[in-house]
Amino acid sequence: MVRKIPEGDNRLRLVCPDCGYIAYENPKVVVGSVATLGGKILLCKREIGPRRGYWTLPAGFLELDETTQDGAIREALEEASARIEILTLLAVYNIRRISQVQLIYRAKLLAPDIAPGPESQEVGLFAWDDIPWPDIAFPSVHWALNHHREIGDETVFTLRTNPPGETGDY
Amino acid sequence: MVRKIPEGDNRLRLVCPDCGYIAYENPKVVVGSVATLGGKILLCKREIGPRRGYWTLPAGFLELDETTQDGAIREALEEASARIEILTLLAVYNIRRISQVQLIYRAKLLAPDIAPGPESQEVGLFAWDDIPWPDIAFPSVHWALNHHREIGDETVFTLRTNPPGETGDY
């Protein structure tokens, strides 16, 4: 593959010099949830990099032929063996440096039975004051936890986005 | 490239049999806007397929290293030479069959000077009753126009998603 600007386009693309096939590279969608039961929040300690050993929300890349809601349900199941019900979308975060669009849902944990999947070392349900703040994996996990708390029990609220000036780089 | 399930994964991926490189294919993000000026809505008549000759909102694929807001601004500029200001996110639509996640913003058209870009045959500002309903390009354009009208002047509202039971296939 070579990088060139295809005819009628205005950006460099990966193009096969033999057949002309253009492999478009686009941002990826990450889907996840803040899932609660009795006011406690489900978190997963990462078994994989980046940020192995740090805590995150159940979240991951959306797959082909999957809705964003179904993707968030699958990630909770894969990472924490957790069955969740999706409520509404809490936030859309842009992490431009790594070309990610993160969609984080409010969700209800349907049963307290949780267990680490292959990509988690440990999973837990945390009351607000027990969240392991120094060991949170990513800035957007901080944002989502705080946005979730801000919204509280409101059912009609303004969708959250990146806090002003924050890009998620660190 | 061959299709196989890489070690530690649970899905078929495109893998290079020589070097092992995995080309992950994921859904793409479409960003667009319902941009208004004096209550009229900006629409573009498509010069390209699919649905050439039909009317749509200014929207297109999000590019690498671009926020969703900046992508929606760029698309309005490319397709209608329109300068817009992004307000809030109106809707997130899943078009699962074609693996698209569409993010449609409410926006303000900053000046009435609009003109078709290379991918538009024509552009126009339409009052609600003048919208060319039989010639709308895609189901999600119908959804976005109707959701935009439902919300009216509300500043705090529930983010819209696919209407119940609708998948965007047709």
C-alpha cells in the first residue's frame, strides 16, 4: 500500500498500487457504560495494556454489525460477566489524538453477580467515596464518573461532552 | 489477507498470512448537522451515489484526528460552502446494516451565503412546509428533521436515537 490522494479526494489515503483499492482509515467508536446497582458503580481493573492494573469502566471498540447499545451490553458481559440494561446516553467524548469517539451510556446492573473476564484482573462495585481515584485508567473515565454523579436522578439532561479545554491526552 | 480468528480474540479478522498484521474493520462515524437560519433548514441535493439527486443534510465520514464537532463543521463547508456554529448534539442513530453510527448536531448557519460543493448538485434553505419530503435521500434524514422540529427551542432535551423499531434499512 502507498499513501496518495485519490482522484476527487483531498486527503492522503492508503492505496494499493496494483489494483487501486483504497483502505480508508477512520476514527473508531468506543462504547461503554456507567452501570450501577444500589448506587454502586461497576469498575474493571485492566488485565491488558494500555494502563494494565488500573481501573476503568466496561468499554471497548464497537464491532461491525452491532448497535452502540448492544456493544455496551457486550463489553459489560465480556469484561465483567455483568448483565446490564442500557438507559440513556450519558456522554460523547472525543479523544482526537487517538481518533476515538467514546459513547458512554447510563446503565442498570441487573444482578450483583460479576466476575472478571479475560481482559480484567478484578471487577468491583464501588460507592462514590470508595472509587480508587488515584488508580483510574483514563481521563475520560474520570469525566464519565463525574458527569454521571452530576446528573444524579435527572431523566432529562444535557448530553455531556469533553470538559472545556480537555482533550484526553496525558 | 485471510480471514481468521487471531489468538485471544473471538471474531474473524483480516490477517496478513505473512506478517500477521491484523486489519481491524470497525463501524464508521458519520457526522452532520441540522443547520438553521431564520427557521429555515440547510439541505443539499446529492451529486454522488448512493441516492444521487435526492436531498440530505450536510454530513459525511469523520476523518482521523478530527473531533465530531469539527467534522460536522467541515462537512457543511465542503458540501454547501456553509459556515456553521455547532450547538448541541441532537441525535445518535445506529444504521447497523451498513455499520454506521451517525451523530447529528443542532447548528446555526452563520451567514446565508451557501453554494454547492463538488458533492452537491444544489443547496437550499427550506421552511418546514417547503422541505422536499418525497425526495429525501435517507431514513435518518427524515428522523433528524422530525426530531429537530420536536425539540423546537428547548435547550435541555433528551438526546434522540432511532425511532422505535426503525433500523434505517430500506
